[in-house]
Amino acid sequence: MASPVLDTRTTAPAATAPPAGRRTGLFALPEVRWAALSTLAFLAALPLDLAGAPAWAWGPLYAVCYAAGGWEPGLEGLRALREKSLDVDLLMVVAALGAAAIGQYLDGGLLIVIFAVSGALEALATRRTADSVRGLLDLAPETAVRLLPDGAEETVEAAALRVGDTVLVRPGERLPADGTVLDGASEVDQASITGEPLPVPRAAGDEVYAGTLNGAGALRVRVGADPADSVIARIVALVEEASATKAPTQLFVERIEQRYSVCVVVATLLLFAVPLALGADFTETLLRAMTFMIVASPCAVVLATMPPLLSAIATAGRHGVLVKSAVVMERLGEAGRVALDKTGTLTQGEPRVSRVRGDESVLALAAAAERPSEHPLGRAVVTAAQERGVSVPEASDFVSVPGRGVRAVVDGRAVEVRRADGEAHADTAVEVVVDGEVRAVLEFTDRLREGAPEAVAALTALTGTPPALLTGDNAGAAGRVAEAVGITDVRAELLPEHKAAAVREWESSGQRVLFVGDGVNDAPALAAAHSGIAMGRAGSDLALETADAVVVRDELAAVPAVIALSRRARRLVVQNLVIAGVCIAALVTWDLAGHLPLPLGVAGHEGSTILVALNGLRLLRDAAWHKAAAHRSA
């Protein structure tokens, strides 16, 4: 079923689009409501039909099922016919009506329900992606304080800013545009753009980005790009562009659907019209044509594909991996290269004190000075003291200096905790100065996720290619993490567009890339990749919506496991397609070359459908996940 191309530049009516930043409700879409009605009517009619109840009891329910689930694909199919195109949607409706015409109401209802539900899920996924992009745009403030040449201030719409304007960004405000700091010092939280886990010092001459959050200092910033050309706006454009691109597999399936639909319709019409023109009995000819429509209908083919993939989705979901569709489950196993984000993906995204160099007793003083601070490093110092059972005294005269650190008086001593040379120590380091003397250096690191090296090794074994690391963090921090997990291909200090460009570079060379990330800055790469997985607990809304799958528990080992599960599901799909194809070919040949009794035709058709369904349901067992978790795709 076709879905509309995501386009947030067009303002949708209030009745169909929620306010920016809000998610569309499940039943807000008409496709979902019609599919739900069709499914409920089918489920209500099914037991009555199977129990042998009179037709007046279940007939109206089947009628509601057909009407609610079939009117939209039928209408779309008729519109396609008007444009001289025939798709499988119309064929499904015709097959369902053909089944009903000879009394096989259950078969037809099942076809209608399958297509109605799949269309509803696609519409919901499209709308949720649009919601997330609108939410991303909310990161940039609507207004800005522009400084006039005479020093006066005026509040203007952020969209009205132009290159060369000077804006004032007060503490706690988001930056309205990309630009360069002219004056002031502060720490800016750039996680939404670069993925860096900690706020970074920004002073005169440093670049800043729209949508990032200013810290405790005031900044005067010269606008360097129009709002439409900001990094945050380019992220939106990249997500829209990638979301509107059809995968080669999807295009191939559409071509097959068109040809199959034409062949079945033409064959059915010929099977009815030619014998009738030669004087054959009308009832017998109609019965044969309807039998052909039943046995040639792709119920078994549809179920050949869906049960293995849906079973794999259910099994993955029970073990903490949410895969958004059957198409995604199939694509995950095609990955030939994996690219990983660093912060929040390979690491936990929270700084921890890894080492105290010097006098460890001053940890209590440092924790006392940092206790009033809300900086991530300050919280890490306090946590380290608590974990070591250190008694933390009270501090007074607390002062926070943006970009430098904190000062306070503890037990009559002047204590300062300030930034040190991180490259000389660990990812980040601070000095503890007591009464003017450096007494210790606290080194911080972002701890690796549990099982990260094993997951990297498993991904290498599954794909045959070592994963790559794409991060906006500095080269030193990226290199240390890469060395710890066994990655040699490291690309650091990347903006979101650079991550997406790296993914597209691999894709253009024929590699199918799986990207794993968690932040807003990862969304373009997630959208550009052949498939994408987001880490769920700390993942941004846009990353979670853009990704094809979400690791809810942030267990990195689940990534190779779901790839292995996908590959097994794809093999079962192939097995089922062979079974379905052989059965359909045999029944069609029997109907054309001989006389296939309708009961045998229905039995053969339903038997092949049940067979492929049961074969696919094998992946519902927990043993399927455990085997995949051992990273055995066989």
C-alpha cells in the first residue's frame, strides 16, 4: 500500500495533524479505525461461522468486515486502474469478493483484514515520523534577542534572523541560530547536535549551534547562517529525504505485484469468457473461474512471508528489541556493515570518576564543593564520594565559573575544582586545588556498556566486516573507546550530516549499512542507513522514531542477536515461498488441465496456507532467540 511522502513544509489541517511536538494517537488516523472495525467484525463472525450458526447471524458481520477493510484499497485500486495501472490491493479485494461469491466468506475476510491492518500500520508509522520531525524543530526557540548597533535589545522571531546579526543568549536559554561567540563564556550542552555527553566550554571565537542549550553564562553570538540553513534544519531535511526514498527491495516487490495482479486477472477472465463463448455451461464455467481465483489468490504467499517475520518480531520484543515492521525484520539480516555511535551506544553516556591521582583524601573536599553544582562532572564527583563511603562536609561561598569549574570554602579551606588537560589523562579530568595547591587530579570516563567488546566481535563475525565508530566526540575519547571494544575504523568529531554522509558513502559502494545510535544527532544516519537501531532508554524521540528498531533495555548484545534472528526468519520466508509457490502451481495446473473439485481446491489452498503459517510460527519459541543470541544464524 502506498503511503504519503513525509513533508513537514505543508501545513496539515488541525483535524489530521497534532500540534508540533505531540505524537499522533493510535486511533486518530482513519486507517486505524477502519482496520480495527474490520478486524473486530471478522473476529465476531469467525466463531459463529465455524460453529454452524445460521447465515443471518454471521453474514452481516462479514459484510461489515469486507466494507470497513476493503473500501479504501478497492478505491485506490480503481484509481490506479484509471491511470492504467493494476496493483495487488485491487486483486485482494477482487479475490475476497470472488471467495464470497462462492460462499468462502472466511477466506475473503482474512484477506481483507490482513491488508487493512498492514495499511493502518504503515499510515501510523508515517505520521509518527512526521510528529518527531516537528518535535525536532521545537528544539530551536521561536524568538531571539537581537542586539542593535546602539546596544539596544529587541525581541524578534528566530526565523527573521539574518547572517551578521548579533544575538544575546542568556543562561538557560537555547541558541536561536548557528553562529560564532563574540563575547562571554559559558558551557553549552550540544548533545542534540554532536552527541557529546558533557557540556562544552564556549568562549569568544567558538562555534555554536541552533537548538543547543546554554549553561550558566551569557553569550553574544554573531549569526553565521540563516535559520533555514542551520544544522538542526539540515537534520530535518536529511530525515525527510531518506524517509521519502524507496528501498530497491520495495521497488522490486511493487513490480512483481503489478505483473502478478495482471496475470491472475487476465487468466481468470479468460478462463471464464473463452469456455463460455464456446458454449460451455455458465454455472460450471463460473465455478471453475472462481475456483481458479481462490487457488491462485496469494493467501499462502502472504502468510509465507508474514508469520516468520511477525514471529521473529514477537520473540525479539519479548527480549527487549522492538522491531517496527516485518519489512524491517527482513532488512536487518541484510546488513553487511555496522556503524556504531559512541556516547549512549557503546558507552553508558554518564561520566564516572575512574581514577584519583594524588591525595585521595581531597575527594571529600571536591565533593563538598561540587554538591551545589548541577554539572554532570560535579554530580559524578559527589557520586564517587558516596560510593566510596566518604563523609562529605558542608561548603559555603559556592561560585560556579562557566567553562572553568567551581569554587567554595570547605572547613575553612579554599577549594577549587577546575578543568585539567583531558588529553593528558582520561577522556576528561579536573584538578582539585586546596588553598592554591593542586592536591589531586580526578579522571573521568564514560563507562562502556556491559558486553560491548563481545557485541562488537559478534557483529564482526556475522557481517564479515569489523564495525566502524562514528561519533561527534573528540578523537582522543573516541580512540580510547574504540581500542577498548576492538574497533579500528574510527571517525570522530562528526556533525550529524557527516555521519549521514559516511553511511551514504558505504551504501553507494554497494554495502548495506546498519547504523546503531541514540541521539537526535544520529537521526540522519539512522534514516540514511539501510536499517537503523536506536538505544531505547536514553534515546531521543526523533532517534526512536527514525530508527527501524529499538533496543529497549540498552543491551548492546541484542543487536547481533536480532540480526541473527532476522537471517533465520528470512530463510523461513524463502522456504515458505517455495512451499506456497509449489502448492499454488499444482492447484492451478489441476484446475486448468483437469477438473479440480471446489472442496479439494479450498482444502489444498487452506492446507498450504496453514502449513506455511505453522512453519513460520516456529520462531515464536524462546529457543529461537537463545540460538540467535549465541550469534548462530544457521
